[in-house]
Amino acid sequence: MRPAVRLRLTLLYGGLFLGAGALLIALVYILVEFSPFPVAPAAPGAPGAPGGIGPSVQTPPAGRPDSMRLLVNSAIALAVMAFAAVLLGRLMAERVLRPLGEMTAAVRRITADRLDRRLAASGPDDELKELADTFDELLDRLEAAFTAQRRFVANASHELRTPLTLQRAMAEVALADPEADAPSLRAVLTRMLAAGEHQERLIEALLTLARSRQGPHHQEPLDLAAITGIALDRLGNPEPRVESALHPAPASGDGALIERLVANLLDNAVRYNVPGGWIRVETAVVSGRPTLTITNSGPVIPPDRVDMLLEPFQRLETARKARGDGLGLGLSIVAAIAEAHHGTLVARPLPAGGLEVTVALPGRRTPAGTDSGSRAPATRS
């Protein structure tokens, strides 16, 4: 800490003591000088008393001490105690500020590459320890964010480098073959085009993820049931059996992002399913919030791996081996869109295999006299 802080605390402690001492002296002087209590008369026969023996001596009024001498002595005592108060105040200021100095030194040692350091303050559970614990919690969040960012950059670099390496290898093989004819070159170009399309999809997904984390650009009234119905129509007739119960669910948000949210959930449910599987889609207003729930059959997911699936480029190993055309960004984009709309996302694995994902968004007010839930739900299978 800066010396000025110690000086201010020292002056504060000393000034308070000096002011209290001066007030005490003034009060004692007033009580002595203008005492409201009666003074006992001198005993008969005492020197100076009427009819007493001995010479008459000028003395202060009977029973009243020398108030001036008392005031001088008190002032001397106050000066001595003021010096002691300043000295003790400085010692106490250093003692109180020592934990802050230790925390400042620890914070200076923390860098972006050493976010694992913590203050780990000990001692009584006071305001300073609460400050240190709060700072440690902030460091925990920062470390998690930096770790996730580094992992995201590494995974994105790997995912982008893989199709580039494949395209270069195919081009080098084709150029190195002097007997390559038109059909073989056409086959190479077709594979390079497929790799380029995969790369384009990946870049588009990364841009969508970045846009989702920035938040919706504009808010507009929408209905989760209508958007989900359109997404189901575009889905066509996939191999898994699809059942839906679309109750009206009025909400507000960025329509393009909400459409991407629904499309990603449906694509994830189709992509990571099993032969002869099923998908169930429901929209409704639950506890005043428009809610979308998509449940699908699929491989068994360990409960401790569910949160991992919401991170970018994270897939189950069984799903990765079964279908390698996924980007690993679908659920992370869904989570980012839900968070940007101040909604909630809950993913729950099913005991028999598969996943249930529920997204709840903030509701919007409907005109008076209308009931958004009075219309019959749309059902399809």
C-alpha cells in the first residue's frame, strides 16, 4: 500500500484520540470550576476557619481544588498521550494494512500465464478475507474462461487445418501422377470440393457462434411453435421417427438466431441417433416461459459428460466414430444463443440412451383478452 494510506490512518487514529482527550479535559475543568455540588465547610478550629487557632492564611475557597493547576497538568498529560496515540496509531495502521500489502504483492505475481495463483487469505472471517475470497472466485472464472478460449483456438485450428492438409495432399498426388487422365483429375477435384464445403460449413458455424455470443442484434415477437414447425418441414422425413406436439409459445428475440437454435437441436437429434430411433419435439409455455424440448434416442451418455457436450468441438467418442460429418459446434451454438437471449438450457441424458434438451426463453406480453394457450396444439408424427 502507499505510505499516504498509513499516514492518513495514523492521523485519523491520533486525531480521534486527541479530540476525545481534549473534550475530556474540558469537561473535567467545567465540572471542577462550576461544580453544582455543595462544598463541605471547614471544620471548627482548623487553621483559617472562623474562631480557629493559628494565623489566618489566604487559601482557595474551601473544598475547591486549584482548577488552573489541574488544567495545566491535564494539558501536559494530554500532550504525552497524544504522542503515544500517534505512535500506537501508526503501529495499528501497519498491522491492519499488512494483509492488503500481502494481497497486492500476490496480485502482482498473477499474470495471464499464471492464473493458477490464488490469494488464499487466512485469518479471521472479516472484510479483508471476504475481499480476498471474492478475488479468488474472480480468478477461478478468469482461469476457466482463458482455458476454454485456448482450447477453442486449438480445436478450431485443428479443425481448419485438417481439410486444408487433405486438399493439399490430394492436389500434390494428382500433380505427381504423369499419367493422370481427366476422370481421375475430376475425382480429385470432387473430393477437394467436398473438403472445401466442409471447411465452409465450419467457418459459417464459427461465425454463428461468435455472433451468438455477442447477443441478439434486434428483438422481435416470435412463436417457438411456428419456428419449430417450419424447421420440421425442412427436415423432411428423416430415418428416426419424429413426433411433435407444438403448443403456442410466444417469445421475443432474434428470429435468425432462434431459427438456428431450433435447426441445430433437430440436426443434433437426427445426427446422433440410432437405427430405428425416434425424436420427440414439444413446445409450450411452462411457468410463464416459452419452452422448447427435443428428446431423442441415441447412444448412452454418461451424466458427467453432458456439460462437456455444450463446449465447442466436443463429441462423444462413440458418436464421432459412428458419424464423422459433425462439426462439434451444434450444442455450443445452441447454448450461446440461449445465454444471449437470457434463457436457460438444460440437457439431461436418458437412462436408455439419448438426450433431452430443454430451452426456456423469456416470455413476451400478449394483448389483453387473448390466451396464447387456448389454441389447439399442432401434432405430427
